[in-house]
Amino acid sequence: MRCCTERLLAPRGLDNLRRHPSPFYGQFAHIVDSQCSQRLDRLVVPLLPRTHTSLFLRKKKEEAVSRSRLAGLGIAVLGALSLNMGLGGIAMAQSADAPPPVLAWTPKPVEPAPYTGVHQMHTRLSEVLASHEGEDSWHHQVVDDKHLRAAYVQMAAGETSPTLLLADHRTSFIVWDGEVEVTIGDQDPFVATKGFMVQVPFRTPFTLANVGDGPSLHFEIFNANATLLYPEAAEADLPEAPEGHEWYLSRLDKPDTYERQDSKPYLDFFWEVENTEKGPNGPLTRDDRSFVNIIRGTANGVPSPTNIGHFHVDYAEFWFVMEGQISYLIEGADFFVADAGDVVYVPPGRFHRAAFHGDTPSTRIAINGYPFGSHHWPTPH
């Protein structure tokens, strides 16, 4: 039997791999190409005249570097293509070498899971703002389930939030209006304006301050079980302790870092849109029980009504529309379109489909508590 490199060196071997890529193609192709190059060097170099050997090896090295760069681009391009096609309602062809799909009998509600508490299928920002007309500061909860809490928050000019730490969870914010100075641990403070997406590691103190001339607006995302802590210096300003508890000065483990996940304090979304070729895509926060994922693309028509998407069994999901328009088809409801600033929520057990809408790029921020959560797709059953 030929070794894997010999088989890949066979005619069209690598072409077939590229024609039917997996999400890990970029990394694998780099390994395969390197192996092929080494194998090819062993096969060809001894046959070359001495004067051509160094030239051949130098050319192979340059080709390897080029392949490595292309492989890195391949991951981003293929990931975006998979995201755009899969979530836009177009199924991707499955590689002949891919394992067969896993089919499982899954408990699904006979009737669509109901909306309870503060939850609405479609929360329009325009209606939220109208409901708080005349108020300087307000907090409007839109998600409060067993995994996550999320709310629109308006701060009056000059208002500063209390300094907080979260014991065991990262938290995220999307600034939507005004100028918010953000101070996070030992990071240099920065002023976040519309489109800034901010994340704070656990056990790291942070403060938000409205430094603009008018009100500011941001969208906050907390883990539902997050315990709020206050720094030692806040003793005189501590709020009332939760029922059945008292404040106790404890010593904490070391705080989380951005380096642990190769992440950063913020992403300026609209700067990225204007100054990069593709604009932002991919996770901002991908932590235990916290997933904030940027999904950007352009519509390729309206998906077929027969494309009902998928559902989740253990968690709800919601989306903040960051740019343009996003269309939704949610089990038990009619097709609708959400605008920038709106929030759409779906309980566990309901089929749902989200797709880019309109002629210009659009972006939704997908948010749930399971970075590697399961998706349950329909079958012909």
C-alpha cells in the first residue's frame, strides 16, 4: 500500500481535497502540501544536476510559504462560505469522504415552545426607545432565561456605572449610541462609539462612563448565573446584598486574561467594515456559557419557505441585528424582517431560520450560552 503522501501525489489527489474541503482544510492542506513537498524533494532532488538542486529547493521553499498563506486564507474563506450558504438557506454538497450524518430521535415540543416573561419574538428598538421617551436613564430587559440575560441600557450624560467584577463568566456589550468610556482592569481606557463590541474577562473590574454630551445606549449580555462582585474600595457604596446573603471580603483567584483565548477588549465593527475587505466575521466571545458570534454577508435571494432551518434542545438563541436587515422564519410565526438595532429571540425546540436580507451587506450577532451547542436539522422522516 502506498503511503499517504504517495496517494496524495497521485493525479488530482490534492485537487480532490480542495474540491471537497472540510472546515479544517486550510490546516490540513498545509500539512499535506508540506508532506508532498518533502516527498517530492526526496523523489526529484537526487535526479537533478548539482547546479540545479539549490534552485529547485529554493523554489520549493517559496511555494511552501505561498501555500501556507493560502491555507490560512482558505480557513476564513471556507468558513465564511459555509456560514453564508448554510445559514442563507443553501445546502452545501457533502464530501464523499465525510462521515455519514448522525441521526437521533430527539424530543421536540408538539406545540411550539411558548414565549414567557420578558421574551418577545421580535423586539423593535424603535418601540423600546418610544416606551422610555422623556427618561434620562433606563434599563430595558429583553432576555432573562436560564442561561443568559440581556438588556438595552441608556445612561444619562455624565453617568458612570458602578465598578463590577463577574466571578466566573465573561460579559459582553454592544455600544449603539453616544460615547462610552470603558475601563477594564489594567487596560488603557478607551471611548466606545456606535458599533464597538466589548468583552470583559471574568474577575476583572470594569466601569462604563458616558462621556458624551447626550445620552448613550448600549446592549449588555450577562450570564444568567453570573455573580456580581464589587472591589474592596466600594465598601461604602455597596448595594443591598442578595436575599439571604451578606457582603464578605474574600480573596479571589487570579483574573482571566485576553491572551487565554487570543482575544481583545473590543472590536470596532463599523471601522472594520470600512477598512477591511470582507468586514468582521466570527466569534467575539467564545467562552464557557457565552457565545457572541458575528455573522456578516449579502443575501442571495430569499430562501425557500421549505427551508425551515434547525432548532436547539438545551438552550434558546437570540440575535442583535448589527447592520442592514435580517429575515426570519420561526416555527409558529409568519416570515418577518428585523432592522438594525432590533433583537430576535427563539426558545429551545422551535425551528428557526435567519438569512441576510436586501441588496446590501447585513450582519447579525448570534448569541447563546453554548459555543459548541447542537443544531437539530429536519430529515425526510
